[in-house]
Amino acid sequence: MAFVIDVFSRRIVGWKASYSMSANLVIDALNMAAWTRRHSALDRLVCHSDYAGSQYTSIAYTERLDDIGAAPSIGTVADSYDNAMAEAVNALFKAELYRNPAVLARVGGHWKGLDDLEVETCGWVSWFNTERIHGELDDLTPEEAEAAYYALDPAISPALDSGRRAS
């Protein structure tokens, strides 16, 4: 599983599930994030990761970051500053969905396949972004935090799609 999180609002803006940790996995998550934030400038974006694996250092991934104007940032050994948020979101995902006994009981046991996990992850990401409050956001949801920010200056608000803010 790969997630792309907006550090300001804690909103998950991109994600992808796969059987293997590959460059395509993280590029697909990054592409979803770029599409989600398509009405916002992505220059000066820094992409932190929770894992310094080859997928995050691949030529294809770094080229895609360059294409959207972003820069990579992978923490060094024993340096948790860059990757703490990514690790926290992965831990929440595992606790609240992937390994949650109530969820597993509802879906009929352990995950039957990637399709089942993707469907449930889609619902979890929506809940995470629109209903789950975050202490770091003064008990707001990511959606509420962004709405409050854009209400301060409507001129910086991203374009609207179907009556909802682009996210």
C-alpha cells in the first residue's frame, strides 16, 4: 500500500494497493495525488516517504516527481522527521482497516484479494478525509481544515468541481 498525504491538512490525496512494492505502485499513488490536486500548483511540493526502498529511488519515480515539479525527500537512517507522518498513516490504516477484527468479520474473514482490499480502502480513505478528526488539526477533519484555510482567502481556493472543492 502506498499513500500520498497532504502534510498541511492530513488529507490522503493519493493511494494505491498492490501485491508488491514496485515503482509502479508509488507512481500510481503519486499520479492520483497529482490528479486530485490538479487545480493547485505543485511546485515546491516535497514528497516524503516512510520507506527508502528502491521504488522511491527509482528513475521512473524521480522523473515523475520532476514532471509535476516536486522534489523527493527520504529520511536518513535514524532520522524520523521526514517519514513520521507517512509511518503514522500506514499504522492507522493497518489498525483501523487492514488488521481490524471488526472489519475482517464484516468482510467475511481475511482479505480474499486485492480487489476486496481496494474497495474497503476507498471507503476508509473517504472516511479518513471527511469524518475522522485529527488532534493535530484541532479536532477537525482534513476536509474541514482545508475549508477553513480557503475561507480565509477565497482567491487562493482551488477551482470547484461539481460543487466540491478540488482535493
